[in-house]
Amino acid sequence: MHEPCNRIAVLTRQLTLGSHSPRLPLDTYGLHMFLSHGNEELRREIQEFLQDPLYRYNGYLSLPEFRELTLQRLKKYVAQGFFRARDYMDDPMKFMTALESLTICDYSLAIKAGVHFTLCGGTLCKLGTERHHAALLPLLDTLHLTGSFSMTELGHGSNVMGIETTATYDESAQEFVINTPNNEASKVWIGGAGQHGKLTVVFAQLHTRGKWEGVHAFAVCIRDDQLNAVQGVRIKDMGPKQGLNGVDNGQIWFSNLRVPRDALLDKYGTVEPDGTYRSEIDSISKRFGIAVGGLTTGRVLIAQGGVDGQKIGLTIAIRYACSRPQFGSKNIMEYLTHKNRLLPALSSTYALQLAMRTLKRMIASNKPQDAKAVHVLSSGLKAAATWGRVETLQQCRECCGGQGFLSENKIAEICNDMNVDVTFEGDNTVMMQQVARACVEDATLTQPPPPPSTCPHIAACPPGPLPLSLLSQLLHYRAHLLSYQLSSAMASAARQAGSKSDAAKAASAAFESALDSVVSLGWAHTELFCLDNFSEEIDAAASPELRPVLLLVASLYGMTRLQRDAAFYLEAGIMDTADRISLRERVNGAFDILVADGGRLALGLCEAFGIPDHLLQAPIAFDWRRTGMHV
């Protein structure tokens, strides 16, 4: 971020674009600090460390070589002492900064580290007690134990309550006996288990004294120090994947594996030596919900990775587009089609980044009253960020033509590596269903009236980007109407059912029969939050110099949401043809401002992401004219 104004001057070729558009002030360092999560000094230290040659891109490695490189990268990174596993509890913002900083470098490294520290270490922190922390966390910090997380089964992904792996307590030996009863119960896609993992956190159905006590987690060693599977454990390497091949995924089966009683992570429920089960939470479902609900940091890091992937792709594609002429001296960024493919994504990346910052603050504050909001928001943002990444990176790849298909230019590589994020840490469709269900629950409690049948018309507003207050009103209308329609349908079905148990089944059936609109409600709720949060952040923290450009970006975010969902508003009678035409003109006008003067603002907004050149690496992000000259 050194001399940002000079950098933009270098990146920008002074075109005579959009001379009629207002020239907004540009302070890239101020924008960067506005977007910052905090821990900037740590982030800079990590970025400087990642200049080490070990972390340079190498696209010519075999599968074993890439896995070994990823492991060596992780070992060297961990040896720097930037953070500890205990920071998951003690300093969550530092913990997240240290892990998310790796995404810009290499996603395989980020996921390898995330599985080890967040899924394995974080579960030990959240579900274990001090004896687990003292015994295991220091070994994770040194990589003496390489960790993994064994929840997903071949036959059970989203339905964690339905997993079939069993852990039966043997009181005579004071041990749990862990078994895989059938192949569908084998643990699959276990990151880090295919080749390197020694320790895994196993989720299994606990049985003691002939009674089922629900899903619990156990700290289990699966390999010895020579990396041989221990007796009672069979591991299969799952082999090459679409991407993320620096991570060794494995499939695991357990056959009468005996583990000591204290392998149970027993913060919320314990088994006494005589087999007596004790918990302050009587309900199995509530106990499960509390235990699993606390494991949100992994989901947050996946969501942040989706946002960071968009930052990488947009920075490369917009730099390239602002310097690549076609059909004469006109750069491709000047074409409306190109603007329409990249600039809405730039605005949504800003909105998502600020929403992620708010979510992280909520997690760090650890207020019990925020638990439901954190769950709902993390679910919605995870889906929005990773689905958004899929669309954004594909557009970035296409906007760079054949250069975007070249691995060394990074976009194609991260398209493949990050594609797992739409199902990793929760299938996105299920995530949006959880958001919608929470909206319906709130509507059932408050019973709000239907939304008003009219809203201010866009065409009647003064020229220029729409005010955020109006955009919020329109996005709120969509979320309110979808929630009202779904909750009304469920309530109607319940009333007609008769008995209380039948009513619950009928309401659930009504929810399932409307799953298409359920996902739309999840999107509407999440995007409304992003817009309102963007507006609040501008009001709370933006300097007078930053406000104009941030208001433009926030308005573009809201306007492009309306543009995408115009059919909904037309059908509801909230918009008419004149509004739609006016909306299009305002969006295109915002595009013109962003790409004026050779893309000065668009380039500056990308520069504010703070990605150092040595981590961006893609040749086309610098001087595409020299492609191939180093050979």
C-alpha cells in the first residue's frame, strides 16, 4: 500500500473516458483502512513473510510434490509463531487474520491450515475442557500432531444428527469403542487425513449403559509417528480432485477402535467411569445444537475466503481490462458489456467484505444473545460469498480471454481450487434454507402485517445513483413479502392439520414445498443486511473524502440487486417499465464514473483490497505485453 496514488497513476493509462462524469476523490489507503478487519500490523508481517521463495507459484508439480510442498509451507508458516491454536478462544480476530491471510497466497495452504487449526483445534477449544487444551493444543501448534475433522460420512453430509458412526462406552475398560457399522458410515472428504493426519476429531453416536445420548466428538489418534494407521483404523487416500490438490483428503473406517474415556470432548456432556452420562442440557437435540452451533469460525473463514477470491479475480481482471486495447485504442474496460460483467461484482465484494467484518466482531464479542444472529448471518454470508465467488471468478476468467485460462494468471487456478467452498462447511442451498427458516420463525413470533402495496418510484427520483434509504426500502420489501408469504402458507397448513403434532408436520411440509422461494428469501435477507450494514458503516466511519466513492459503490450494489430481481418487482407492481429504464440508466451512469480517466476509481477500489504484488503474482495484472518474454 506504499504511495497508493502514484501506483494508481502508473496503473492507469490516461484515457478520455466519461469526461461528463464527476471526478470523485480517491484515497486508496483510506479505503483500505475502512475495509480493514483490524490486526493490520500482523497482516503486514504475514504478507512480508510470504515473500519467501517457498511460497512462489509453481504449476508444474505432481500430486505428491504439491502435497509435500503444502505441508512444508505450513510447517514454515507455523514456525513463525504468528498465532496459536488457543487464539481461537483467546483472540479470535487474531486467529482469523492469521488464517485468512493465507488465501491470497495459496488456497490449498489456507485450507490445510484451516482444517488443522480451525476444524480440529477449534473443536478441541469449543467442545473440550482444559485437560484437552493442555494436552493437545501445544502439539497442534508445533505440528507434532497434524489434525483433521471427521464429521461428514459417505451417507450423511448436511444431516449430521443422522451420522451412523458409533462410540459405545465399555465401563469395564473405561474406554469407548468406535465403529463404522457400514460403508455409508465411513468418514469421507476428511481433509488432512489422506496422507499426513495423525489426530482427528471424530463425531459419533454415543451409547452408554444401553442408552443413546446423541452425537458427540472424540479426539482420536489415527496414525503413529511413522504415519502408519493405528490398529482399528483403515484409511484410503481419496486421490486427485478438481482442485485443492495440496490437501490430502481421506476416507476413514473404524473397527473396534478403543480410545480412553477422556477422548470424549465433554464440555457439554460427560461419561463417568461407571458409565453414567451427565449433562446440564437434558435435550439431545438442544445439546447437539449448542455444540455444533458454536463451530462457526470455520464457516466464517470459508466465507471470507470467498470474498478474498473475488478480490483476487477482480484485481487481476480490472487491471488487465484497463490496459488492454481492442479494435483501436479503446480499452476493453470501456465497453458496456465489460463494465456490466465486472463492476457489479466489485460493488458486491465491498458489501460482503464489510458484512464479514461485522460478523467477525459479533463472534469476537461472544455475547450469548447474539448466538442466533451469528448463526443466521454466518449461514447467509457463507452462501452469498461463495456463490458470488463462483460467478465473479467465471466472469473474471472470461473477461481476460485466453489469458484468464492460463494457470499462472491465477484466476483459473483459484476457480478450481475454491470450487469446493459452495458445499464445504455446509451446502449453500441448505445454508440459505436455514436463513429463511429463521426469518419465518421471527415472523411467526411477531406476526407482521403484509408489506405496503406501493413504494416510491425510481423514475421519479433525481438523476444519479439512487439513495441508500430508497434502496433499503425496496430490498426490505422483497424480504418482507417473501417471508410473509412463506410464514402465511405454513400457518395456514398448520391450522388445517388439526392436532399439534400434525400441525408441525403440515407446516414443515409447506416449507419444503416452497423450497425455491425459501432460497430466494435467504438471499433477500442476506442482501438486505449487506446493504444496510454498508450504509451504517459509511455513516459511522467514512471520512468526508471517502464518502462520495463509498456511497457510489453502495448504491451500485443496491441498484444491481434491484436490476437482477426486476421481474419480482414488476410482478408485485412496485416497479413499472419507466422505473426499469431509469434503473438501467443509473447503473450505467455509475459504471461510467468508475471507469472514467482510464478506470481510476475502479483500479483504486481494487488497490484498496491491499493485495501485495508478490502475492497477486499474475503476469497479466502487471504488464501483459511481456507475456512469455521470460522464457
